[in-house]
Amino acid sequence: MGAEAEGGVVVITGASSGVGRACAEAFAARGWHVVLAARRAEELNEVARRCRRRGRGRALPVPTDVTDAAAVDRLAQEAVAAFGRIDVWLNNAAVAAFGALDEIPADVCRKVIDTDVLGYVYGARAALTVMRRQGSGTLINVSSVVGVSPVPYNAPYALAKAAVRALSTSLRQELWLEGHRDVHVCTVLPATMDTPFFRSAANYSGRKVTPMAPVYTPERAARAILRLVRSPRREVYVGPAAAALACWTGLFPGPVEKAVAYQMNRSHLSRTEQAPDTAGTVPHALPGGSVHGGWHGTRRTAGRRLATAALAAGAAYVALRSTCGGRVPCARARACGRD
């Protein structure tokens, strides 16, 4: 089992907005002490105030740039100094850059990797040092379904999220070999989330970025993460679309790769609205922070979910036609984890 249901200590990176902020409020509402990390001190302080109003635990904001290994070590040290332990560490901070790979400046590509890969490496090192010493704890790494089924025009992010998934697997193996049965490493792979992420991303595509349907709420991801704390699992998908896409990718990688590319080019990058080049929040934090991005991750996405389901069905049809003449034994199907 993971950490206790109430009264534990959780460290959350990327806590100033989106999924990180939703998780902070969800943990606080259940009586947890929350240690909040992000680059934006003002937004962190606001999140801390909201957490204190919602729960019985304490909220400690610690402005942190996760690309700075020493700063991440200090984050862990401040958490232990304040609360004596770390029960859960949520590696969640992430940035992205849209555009063809040769159009994204090299320094922006590097910053995405520094944040989305090395930031997780530094967090894992700091967290597991504490958890090994205390003999228990759960490290949760937020990857993405694009780490399983990559998309075009977002290569640095897709690369990073695949690396995060590999990092979790390697760490689980190390802990198993060392006999740390009560220290867990879990990976969360969300579908599209209704967060400010898409507005704050770097964009060198020349086209406006919009989320690819279906869009799910950050609160849904928070609930999945809380369930992982109670009962750790290797991996969990957030949203049925993520689980389905991962399953289809494993079964029919070629046709699904083309279907995803078509959908990305058709709806993720607008065909009618242009956008100027911007580095977004990749090099430095920008003002403002919220849980939601205004993309309507609610029942209003039902129609878009049907469209996505139709696309998946089309990909499956192409796959069946191209691989085995439409005859696929049922034994080839496999169950996929979902939130």
C-alpha cells in the first residue's frame, strides 16, 4: 500500500497551475501537508492560501526551478525540515514547444528537455534519497499518452514524455533489486487536459494551438493520482481516450501513427487561425495561473469524443485491412489500464 489516506506529506512540482494545482487542492482537502513548487512565487502563494482554506494540513510554497538540481535538492530538504518526511513526490512540472523540429530554436528544445526530463531526474533523485532512508514513499511521474503514441509538431515534448516513462521503469527495477518493497514509482499518462498548458506553450508552427479532443478536467487527473497513492500501480491512463489510443498503438502502430498525424494536423494546429512565434513559458515563467484552461473539459466534449472514437474506429479498420484481411483473432486484444 502507499502512503496513508490522510495526514501525509506531498511535494508537487508545477503546482502553480493546471494538474499540479488541482492535485494540491485535492490533497489539501484530504488533510495532507502540501509542499508547493513552481517558478512563480506569487501564484504559489495564492495556491497555498487556497490549500489552507480547504484543508487541515499546512501548505508550504517553495519557489523552485526544476532545471536547477541544487534547487530541487533544497526543495526536498525544506520539506523534510518542515514536516520530517516525504510520503509522496509528484513530478509534474512541464513545458512544450510546438512546430516542426527544425523550426523550433535549439535553445528552446534544450529547455523543454531540461524541464521535462532532467527536472524529473532531479526530482526522482531528491525524493528517492529521502524515501529510501525512511523506508517508504511513492514517487509519481506525470508522463502523457504522447509518450506512448507520439504526435508530430511537438517532438521535444513527446520525446521527453517517453523518457519519463522509461525513467519510471528503470527506477522501479532498481528499487526491486535493492529490496525496497515499500517505495513505489508510478507513471501517470493523461490524455488532453483542460489546463493553461496550450496557451503557455512555445509555438513556432505559425498556427494557433488548440487541444486535441477529447478534453478531460485536471480534477480527473487529481483523482487518479490520489488513487495511486492509496494503491500504487506501475502505470495508469487518465481518460478512456488515452487508454484506447495506447492499446491501438500497441496493436497497429503503423496505421495509428498515420491516423494520429492526420488528427494532429487537422485539429491540434488550427487550419484557419495563424499565431506569431513565441517562446511561451519555456525560458521563464509568465504571470497568471489557474487550474483550467477554458477548453471545456466537461460533458460538452461529448460530440468531440464521438469524433475521436470515429477516428479510432477508422484507424482500426485500416489496420485490419492492411494486416490480416479483416480477420484478427480475439486473443490479440488486450486490456488497457484507465483511470
